[in-house]
Amino acid sequence: MSAPPDTVLEVSPQEAEAIRAAVLAADLSTLGPGRSLAGPTDTADLLAFLLDPEVSDAIYDLPRPFTLESVGRWIAQSEALRQEGRRLLILTRDETGTIVGYSCVSVWPDRSAAELAGALARSRQSGGQGGAGALHTFGWIFQALGVRTMCLTAALDNVRSAKLIDAAGFVRMGKREAVRPDGTTRTSHYWEVTRDQWRERWG
């Protein structure tokens, strides 16, 4: 399951409340076309998307095994957390209405922190879209949600994601044991970046 950054920031109640409010008020149209919050009517389509191992195998915190029930429960849990200002489960659909990507933004308002997980359809992988989309989403999280730090993890053998995260300017902080929903663990590379570091690099 997602975990907040190892670095602990001092966060006032006012800042934490502002982040919660920003999550609730997030305008996904500013993130890009075809974005929407995942809802109950998306369950079957999201299940079909996740059943492709090229999409889901590298991601540790997905609701395995993939079934209508587990995916529906994940969507419902994500909406409950959104109401608390703690998560955005975002789908991207193409012009035909097919899901071609998802992003799960986990937020810790009392830590002024967020984590991003997500994946693209195999047809959109290895063409540069993933890197460009991730950079845009990182910047959007800092700007739209107002957090001051972000963390990311990637499996030790996930070379593609590691290269993308390094290139984005995240700082390697060693390894951490990522806990799956079933309680098992996976050793992962671990990165952090602050909002100031991000702005210094990307403006």
C-alpha cells in the first residue's frame, strides 16, 4: 500500500486543510483531455485495462486478483479517500472512450505530501508519451494540490520507470519495503523530490 515520504515536514493545520480542499476541488480538465475520476460505471473497463500484464505487472499496490469485485471495491475506496482529501483515482480515455491510462494520486495532507502511481496501455508505452505525461502530472500535483513533497517507488527490475524518475529530477533515497494490499512486501527503489527542487529544475 502507498506510504508517505520518509522525510517529515512540519505542516500547519491550515496547510493540511488547504490540501484536503484542493483534492476535493481538483479540476481534472487542467490535467489534460480525456481525464475523469473513476466511478462505479468504469469498473468493467478498468478491469479489462488492468488484466493486461504489460499494464499492471510492475505495479505493487493494485487490487489483486483482478475481478469485478476487487476493482469495484478499489474504486469505492478511492472515492471514500477522495472525500477525505487523500486520493484521486484518475482514468484517461481516448477519443473512442477506451481507457488508455490511469493515475492514482495518494495524498497525505498532514505531511504536505503525495505519491503517484499509474500506467499506460501497451500501445502508448515506449513512445515517449509516458515520460511526457508523468512530467506533466508531477507538475500538476504540486501546482493543483499544493503539496510540498512527492515520493515514488519502483520495483528493482523496473528499469524503464527508474530511468523516467531519475530524468524527472527525483532524488534516490535508497530502498523501501513496499507493502502490497495482501500484506506481502516488495523491495523497491525509493525517490523523493520537493516542490522547490521541482521548480528549480522545471520552472
